[in-house]
Amino acid sequence: MGELRWQCCRCGWVYDPIEEKHEKKYNRFEDLPKDYTCRRCGATKNQFRQVEAL
């Protein structure tokens, strides 16, 4: 089973905790602030869904 990532339901951009390690404070998606938005389209955090990495 792979690591869980979070995909934006609006544009498909994927938040991958492994790629986001430089943001140590917010490495896990669950730890991101409630007002976090998609880097690509600005969708809110609740518009992401969990997906499994291949």
C-alpha cells in the first residue's frame, strides 16, 4: 500500500506529503491550516480527497 496523497477535486493537483517535506510545519495534509487553498486553482481544503500513491 502506498502513501496517501490528497487530490484537488477541481483541478486535479496533488498534495504529496513527501514532496512537501520542506514545509516541515505542515508536512501532513491534516496539519495544514483550515484556510489552506490549492496552489493551482485556489480550491479550499475541503475540496480535496485522499488518493493512494502508486
